[in-house]
Amino acid sequence: MNKEYNLITQCTFQAPARAVWDVTVNVTAYPEWWPYMNNVVIQGDETTLQEDSNIHYTIKGFLPHSLQFQTHVTRCIPFSRIEMTAHGDLEGTGVSILDERNGITTATFQWDVVLISPLLNSLSEWRLFHKIFVWNHDFAMRAAVRNMQKRVHHVAA
């Protein structure tokens, strides 16, 4: 049986939601500023994420194993919300929510996934691996948020 992971990252940007949105939907630029995002390919002629987008990701954090997965954007409300499904080495759902108040935006990125990769799925039965995987996710996201803060500040300026 696959163990479910509930991965949540919340951060605050000293910028309007539009600036955070512009950085968030420009997925092909992720490898430029997200150190653990090795590759992002958006299918079709689109240049940014939008409803019905299909995107392939390769990501590798601290652990010596890359994850490859595809997302399909099921709902996209500009400057506010993105919902998607994921398939590949992990499967599940994700949501990104932007909430702007007085020019300050709180972003919440949440994934509810199970690991499909046979190796990772078998390792996830061990409580210690589960904790390490969650830590690895948080490690990669902390780096992403630090760099995203700079990118958003540049876009907002």
C-alpha cells in the first residue's frame, strides 16, 4: 500500500499577487532560480502554465534520486489559484493559492501525493524514510522560496 504525503509550503511575499503569479506560471524558468528543479517542459505551444496545461518535471533534492512526473492543470484562476493532478514517480493532487492583502501576498503550495516509483514506494513503508522524504521536500522548497522571493521582488519592481 502506498503511503500518502501531505506536503505544504507557505510563504509571504512583499509584493502583489500579480508579481507572485507571474513567477509561478512561468514554469519553464524554474530551473533558472530553483536549484533542485532540473528540467521543466510544457507541452504544446504555451509559454506559461494555464488551465489544461501538461507539464513534465524532473526534480532532485538532497536525496540521491530524481523524481520525474507530469502535471495536468485542472483549474486556473489568475492571481489566485491553480489546481493540478500529478502522475509519474508520484501521483496525487496539488493546489497553489495566492492571497493578497494590502500589497502583501501569502502563497500556499500543497501537494497530497503517493510515491509510485517501486524503490521509493517500498522505502516509504519505513517511518524514517517518510520523515527524510518530507525533510527533503522542505529542504528543496526552502531554497526555491528564497530564490523565488528575489525573482518576485524583481518582477514587482
